Amino acid sequence: MNTDAAKKYSNLVFDLGAVLIDWNPRYLYSKIFATPEETDFFLENICTSDWNEEQDAGRSLQEATEMLIIQHPEYEAHIRAFYGRWKEMLGGPIEDTVNILRTLKESNRFKLYALTNWSNETFPLALLFYPFLQWFDGIVVSGREKMRKPQAEFYELLLTRYNIDAQATLFIDDNQRNIAGAAACGIEGVHFTSPLQLREILSQKSILS
């Protein structure tokens, strides 16, 4: 017997960025810098992923911006653009994954949740732009909770707030680090690489027919 197919899932938890929503700072900075190399240097050395993750964990956008300007005054205009023109980093919904989510919602077989590393100050824009976020039975936003993936307490917050059984839950995220964090809390994970790959895995697990 296929153990995946035999397992009963009640809850599906989705990451948002790079799974359901196409967000990439390069969409903005390719307009600002003349070459891809300049964009790469800026995002790898100035407005870095580590810096951005602190806003996802609750640091204010203003504090983050001013701190970086003090460190790199020659890049002030470019740093201010990160949140001043943040909407230009949004590439739209990842439609094929949204279609999977729609099918799951219409099946009425599962509770659907989102667990996202996202600034509480920019998340209201996502709610405005992406109506499918209303399909979830619950969304836990890191910036609101002042904690983020892959910290164990963030997963535990989701489980306790919505009375979720970890053993009956599947977590979908594009970051292997976050999958490992979920596993440490007893939550099975799928390392998302494409909507087609996700559809195949969900079919193997009898979550999608």
C-alpha cells in the first residue's frame, strides 16, 4: 500500500511568496540599476535577504530603512526605494498554484492555512491585491507575531491558534530551511519547486484526484 495515499490529511498549510505570489526585488531594481551586476551587488550587499527578514520578524520599515542609510549613505535613494516602491516587486499571482488552491478549497475536504514570513506593514497590500487570500481558514503573518519561519514557536503558534493536529498536516514552502523547521515540529513538508511538481505530489498523496 502507498503510505502517502493511506495517510489522512486534514490541513494544508501554504507559504505565500514564491508559492502563490510572485515577489522579487529584482523586478524593481532592474529599473533602477543599469546592469544586472549592479542589481545583484545591491541585493547581495545592501538590501540583503537577512536585512529584509528582520522586517518580516517585526522590525519597522522606517527603522530598517534609516539604519541602512546610516551604513550606506551613498545608496540612500536606492534604499528608500525598497519600501517606497515595494509594489513594483510584485509580479502577480502564480496562477497555476492558485488554481490548485482553488481546487482544494472547492473540494471542502481540507482546512487551508497560510504561514508567511511577511512584514505586517506591507501585508495589507497583499490582501488588497490577491483576493484568493480570503480562501484561507487562517493566515499567520510573521511581522504581526514578531517571529518567523523557521523558528519553532512560529509553527507552534499556527498549530495552537487553530487547534491543528501536526500529524494530519502538510506544509508547502519553497525554502528547504522552512521545511526543516516544520519537520522539527512534527509537520510533514513539501519543498515546492513548481506548480506542476506540487500537483504531482498532491495527486500521489490522494489530496488531489
